[in-house]
Amino acid sequence: MTTPTDLQLSSYDYELPPELIAQAPAEPRDSSRLLVFRSGEITHHQFRELPQFLHPGDLLVLNNTRVIPARLRGQKIGKIPVPVEVLLLAEKTPRQWLGLVKPGRRIRPGHRLEFRDRTDQDKIYRAEILAYDPKTRGRLMEFDLPPGERLLDQLDNFGEMPLPPYIDRHPACPEQYQTVYGQIPGAVAAPTAGLHFTPGLLKTLQDGGINHCFVTLHVGLGTFRPLELEDVTQHQLHQEWIEVSPDTVAQIQKTQASGGRIIAVGTTVVRSLETAAQGGLLAPFCGESNLFIYPGYQWQVVEGLITNFHLPRSSLLLLVSALIGRQALLDLYHLAIQARYRFYSFGDAMLLLP
């Protein structure tokens, strides 16, 4: 039963000791801790023990997006160069991208930016600011590229992996911020629940009759920008690009018909599957979604969730609350803090089977 308190942003605050913010991933990946919540019962494990909590015939759904080197450091061209930092958000055309720019107030349409190649200091990439985007508070920019070239293919030369700002004490290897199954580039943040999987663990699951399939959601502002309105029902999430293929739909329907459970690996998978089912039945989907899941949501597809521990007052906390209830969510977080679980992108995980 949803209460007014469940829909207030201030109801999703908690205090986290700074030392519990993980600065580096567990090595190996599946040695991270796993808090298991099943029908109200809580137990503590390592992530590699995941197979014992799933049944033959269950289906894990994974997000196969790859993080792109979306952080660009350069300068505004002018008599007095101004250092700038750009976080690319979304590709509009092969040469035009939407991005957040710092310092935003000093970068306006008509200004030009330049970025230097890391390995060839004589090579410079330039871009012109075309317009301000009020929805994201970002800038639409066009990069100077030869005809037929795509910016996405050049980013390795001058972009950086966009680690979250709270990871500030660890020079992470770029591959540590990718899932082992990521294939399709386009995300500006990792689908972090998937970072715990190893090829060996996936094989163990497969050998035990627990299959997996993929969706694609390119993580962007809709996932990581903080909420701002106290009444969460008034908030509009930014759109993110999603693809749920016919093959994935067929695997899910086959699993459901045989009595298996659909377990989403990460909140991005939840948004993908539930978006694809908004017509009443799960169907293939390719396009943008701004689906915002909060308490009171009527679930269509997902029956369980693997997820990391999320930032306070975030849309991701509200999504988990919609699955297990706000009080259970807060109790889990309080217990996890007491038990010294590691939080956020490189932190530990939960398996939720309500």
C-alpha cells in the first residue's frame, strides 16, 4: 500500500560513512559481497554464490551497453583560452552530440572548443557550440570531422572514461568500469550491477540451467542525475535509448511459459523491460524511454533484481522501493551500513527476490 510518505523525496535520504564509498572494484569481480533478500529474510554471501539462489529455468537479463570515453578535457578557443570539460550524453548525428559543459555559463552558441589527441600532440579535434538544451542544461555541439567519419570512432584518442565524481582516490583501469559482456558502445556510465559477473560465473549459471539474454540501455542523465522535486510524481526523467530485441522477448516469454523467473541485472534492465511492456504485453522495442518507476508502479515483467547500493534521493532508490517497499529498502540500507558493505559503482550488490 503506497502512502504519501513513499512519494516524498526526503523519505529516501540516508547517511553513509564516506569510507564505505568503494574506490576500487573487488578483485576478482565475483568476490564482492552479496546481500540476499528473499521474502523478507536477509542473508549475507559472496557474489559468486549467486547460483544457489536461482532455479534452473530462471532467466537473467543483462544490459550489454559499453561505456564510451565520454569525458573530454580541452579549452574554449579565444584570445584568452578557457579550460573546459565536456561530458558527452547522446549522439544526435555522427558529428553532433549533446553534452554537459563546464563552465556552462561561459560557453554559449557560436563558441568553439578544441581538444588535443593524447598520443599525437599535433592533432587537435575542434567543435562548435550550436545550441543550448534546456531539458538537460547541456549544449548541442558539432565536431569538425572529415565526411563519413563518426565521433564515436575517434573518442579513444582524446576522451577519458567518465568515472563518477565520488571515485576520486583510485586510477581505475578503463576495463574495470566495463562489464565483461558489454558489446554496444554508447553509455556514459556503467550498468554497475553487471560489474560483478565473470565469464566463469556466467558459465556456472548456464551449466546450472540458468540462462541469460540481453537488452541495451545506453546509460545517461535519466539514470544518474539527482532528483530535485519533493513530490516525486512531478519529476520527469531524461530520456535514454533502449533496445529490447525480438530474440530477448521470445526468451522471456518462453521462460514465463515454463514457470521460470525473470531476474533483471540492474535498474537499467528494469527500465528497459518495463518500457517494452507498457502496451500491456512485452513486445520488441527500440527508441527512447523516460519511464520513471516509483512506489505504486504496477510491475509487468520483472520478478527479481540484482542491484548495487545507490545514492540517496535518487530515482534508482525509488525504483527499488517500488519493488520491495520503502521501509524494507531503508532497513536493508541501514543493515548494509552496519555490516560495512561497500557502496555505489564499485561496491557490493543485493539480490532482491520479494
